[in-house]
Amino acid sequence: MERVTFHSPDTGFCVLRIKARGQRDLVTVIGSAASIQAGEYIHASGRWDNHRDHGLQFKATFLKVTPPTTVEGIERYLGSGMIKGIGPVYAKKLVTAFAEQVFEVIEQSPGQLRDVDGIGPVRAKRIAAGWADQKAIREIMLFLQSHGVSTARAVRIYKTYGTDAVALVSENPYRLARDIRGIGFRTADQIAEKLGIEKTSMIRARAGLSYALMEAVGDGHCALPEDDLLTLAEQLLEIPQALLTEAMAMELAEGNVVADTVGERRCIFLPHLWHAEQAIATRWKALAAGRPPWPAIDPAKAIPWVEAKLGVTLADSQRAAVGVALSSKVMVITGGPGVGKTTLVNSILRILAAKGGDVVLAAPTGRAAKRLSESTGMEAKTIHRLLEFDPKNGGFKRSVEMPLECDLLVIDETSMVDVPLMSSLLRSVPDHAAVIIVGDVDQLPSVGPGQVLADIISSGVVPVARLTEIFRQAVSSRIITNAHRVNKGQMPELAPPSDGLTDFYFVDAVEPEDAVPKIIEIVKNRVPKRFGMDPVRDIQVLCPMQRGGVGARSLNVELQKALNPGKPDQPAVERFGYTYRVGDKVMQTVNDYEKEVFNGDIGFVASIDPDAADMVIDFDGREVTYGFGELDEVALCYATTIHKSQGSEYPAVIIPIMTQHYMMLERNLLYTGITRGKRLVVLVGQKKAVGMAVRGVKDRRRWSKLRERLEQR
């Protein structure tokens, strides 16, 4: 094989250029292979097809790959980047030194590699380890492929299970859905079917219940009513409910799920969420008891003093909130943009700092923590960094046994904090300390399970300062006034003002085909020219959803073409459905505690090394290295979803809003999107769709027992 023109690690689909026996010219072969490199031999069976655009091709229904045996083939194979540490240069050196015996040397006597110029002990060790990994990974891939699955997850499976992977998966393929991120129940179910596991087997019914419950957790629930869960599992698995009832009894008996009541209904919880809710309620009530850790402060003296220090005049609602904060151990501050939450927090912090207390500030995302730092002039950390993740043992180092050292903990953007994270956070707060949580309860709830901020506020067990008055300096911003209009169920003002200068625009686009070029033009040319903004670093496209012609996934591809098309001599890497180039804007999509990068962090591709098979991403000046097999942790981020943008602010925000998004058009979604923009917001789409969003208040109750637990005396 001369060249791999295209290969999708996700599906296995590949387009190959082959030197075939009896053929003078190279032949194009289309087929499916788990892993394939230039230089390998292939054995293919199928049929010839004369494609209208691409000419004569061989469509392979069966495709088997074997390592090369000729010196030229081996050199091309080793130089393809399949093994970390070997690129084209070292491939040539190795083949020159060892000829056809090179595979044998790497596998059986890797010490000989050090005889090659430029290969020291570290590189030799890396080559031997890379070869062993590749061999094991390929065996796993072939096993998966033989059972109907072509997947780029083989590296992760190997890292999780090691050399026992095939045996463990054969014994219980459903463990893949539980243990391997990116492999869902459906994929595991396909493998189980190929292995001969019956649809009505108990192992499948039990795994399916967890799958159905995880689907509910993915929608933000901590639990699901038992009858709803059984109905959902019956639909997903297509097996009788009687069998699922039996499976449920087994899962409950073994403690894999927990039963409890929410209101009048019996609900099924995943154990970690049930315990987390319990821990939040217990800890919150314990922290609320007693006196704050600072000596008594007279608000009548403290408020004029802090107003003079900060050069502000507090509104009556802010003055009342300062008084409550100074006399309480726990408190909530909530309100929309422009209502003075930042001024209120700064006033409280300045008064308490004068009393010498230790204050700790945190927020759920890196960007929110950075913003909190800038607005207060004090250090703020992400919650994950504050709690100090322990990669060796999993979990956080900070806990009841090793609490935080503070007298006051302030958490910003609390609407984003889900049940598991709030549980970990409160467990780390020392008994004597006070806690102030700040957030906008009208924004979207957390991506993770629960609605912690809303439940704490509605439980009525702690003082809440709800700020509603928009300050004079904020009234001039149409971003802020329109955000509040949307939040009250009123249409935003879409017509431009008479002078044409504003921070909020609406651009009409009737169809997706019309919207996409308009969005590209706005991002690439209009906003940079008129407002002097960088199209990549300052402008963020925020979509209601991932899918569709004006969804985040599709727009990412189009915006990358327009803003960072790349050059032929520049390295690029294609993995997990995206092509990455140096300069691309990317977002971390999962928490990676070892790398200390978290869901929602935005970075820029700094370098790509095909020889080492890794990519370096710069996150706010900190460079983090990813192996190519780890790139399912990131995604292009020229466009992202409004959900993913929570906790972040951007100089300019472009929001496509079309009637095709009707499933997602809700008031709090549009409100959250608008409030992400600092200096400019542009809606692109249909007025009808804006109206649908403004009217869209669906009863999206999240099943959780937290509010009930907080209310219990």
C-alpha cells in the first residue's frame, strides 16, 4: 500500500492507494479497517465500481491487513507515525541498520536500537513500548472489528484493561459501557450479540437498567421514578418489563442502585448521586448553624466605610444584603447581569478583609475563576484546583480529613455546579467557616445532574439576596436590557437604534443555507473591521444545539475553513471527526484531572508532532500535551453550544437562532447565550425563532431529592 488517503478511526472507513499485482497504475481501494498504515500489505475482496466523480475504484467488502516484508514497505510503515518516536527520518535509519529484521530487533532485542545514530536509551525504550502497545492495540482492534465494531477507542480499552482486554470484554462486554468513556451501551450491545449473548439474558437486562438511568442522568436528573425507568428501559432494550423488574430487584439487592421517594413517587438513584445529595443537605444545614467566624460588625458603620473605599454608592437592596452577609454563616446572592452582584461581593470582601479573615474564592471554570480574580483583585481558583485532585487515588485531597484553610468561601457562577461537585466542595469546608454562593438562578442549570442553586434558593433554609434593579450605567447596554426582557418573557429589541451604533444586533436569515455564509461573513470580516476584534480569540459562535446545518459541529468545519484553512506544508492531524491544525481554537470537553484541564476550558493548538504522535494545546499560557489517541477529549471551538459556554464571557457572541432548533428553543437558553457577550451580541436567524425561545418555558423538572432534604428539620 502506497498511501492512506483517508481513514476514519471512528468508523474504520478508509480510502487507500494501492500498488496491485498486474496493475501499472496505483489503484484506489475503498473499505473498512480498524487500523491501517502506509507500507502494509492488504488482501481485499469485493467489486470494481466506476464512480461518476472519482473514476474506477475497488470497493472492498473484506479487507485484511498484514505487516510489510520488503525493505521499502517496512520503511514506509515505520515512518507513518504509528509508533511514538519513529518518523520518516528514524524509519530510514532503522531500516538501513537492520533491514528486514527490524521488527524482530524492536520486539526481541530493543537494546540493539541504541547502535543507531540518534537513538539513546530513552528513545529506544519508547520505540519498544510503542511497538508492544501497537501490537496489543491491533489485536484488540481486530477482535472488536470481528464482532462488528470499528472503533478508535481501542487505545483507551487497552489502557483500562491492559493485556486482559479481550478476555474481560468476552466475559462481559457490557463493562465497556461502564468503564470506557466514548463507548456506550449500544456499542457494547452489538459486541454482546456477536458473542452470542441473548437479548433476554439477565446480564443484558441489568446493564440496560444502568444504561437507562445514565441516559436520565445525562439529561440532568439525579434519579428517575421507578415506573418511568422500567418503561424507558423496556423501550431501549425491547425486552419484557417483567424481566426488567426481576433485574431491578437484583440491582437493588447488590446496591448498584438505590430506591427512595421524591414527593409521593418511588425513585431509583445511582448510589453516588443519592449519597451526594444527602451530603449536601447535611453539610449545608451544619454550616448554617452558629455564629460567623468574624467578630460582630455594625453595618451602619461598615457600609459608609466600604462605599468610600470603593468609590461606590450601594443601592438599598445591596445595603440590606451586606447586613445579612455580615451576620450569617451561609448566604445566596442571585440576580441577572447589571444588577450589582460584583459590587456587592467586593463590598463584603473588603469589609471582611479589614477584619483579617482568610477568604478563598472559586468558580466552576477557568474563565469564570479568572473573571472573579479580575473583578475582586484577589486570587480565585477553579473548584477542581481548589480541592486538589489526587490522580493516584482518584477523588480530591481536600475533604473532611483535610479541609480548606479559610474563614469564608465564596463560590461564583454556582448555577453551573452540579450535585457531585457541590458535595465534594461542602465536605472540604471547615466547620467554623462561612459560605457565600453567587449565581444567576435564571440561567441554564448545570450540565451535570441536579439543580443545586435553584434547590437551595427554593428550600428557603438560607438567606437569599435577590438583586433585580439594573444600575444606571448598565441601562445603556442593550445586551443587558435585552437579557432582562427575555428573562421576563418579552421580545428583545431587534431593530437597530437610529444612529446604528449599539452592542446588540439582529441579522435576518430565512434558511440555514442563508445563515451560514452570513455568520462566516460577520465573524471573519464585519465584526473585526467595525469593532477591531480578533475573529478567533474575541468572537465566539454559540449554538442552541450540536447537530444541523447551523449546529456547532457543522459551523466548526465551515469556520475553520474560513479562519484557519492551513497550508500544504503544515502538519495536521485527523481524529474523532475533526482535523486539527496549528492555531485552531479548541475546547476541552471532559474533566481530565491528570492534565488539570476541565470541561469548557478553551485553548489553542500550539504544535503538532507527527513523529511523536502528539499535539500541544496552549490553555492561557499553560502548554498541555495530548497523544493523538486522546484527542476525543477536545473539539474544535470556533462554534460551541450555549450549554458549553456557561461560566464564560466573550468580547463578542454570535448566536444562530432558527426555527429548526425548535426542540431546544427555551427562554433560559437564549437568556444564557445573550449574557455571555461582554461588548457585542449578534443574533442571526428568524424573528419567529426568537419569539419561540422567549415563550419557551417548558416544565423541565429535574428529578432530585435535594430540596426535600434541605427542607427536612
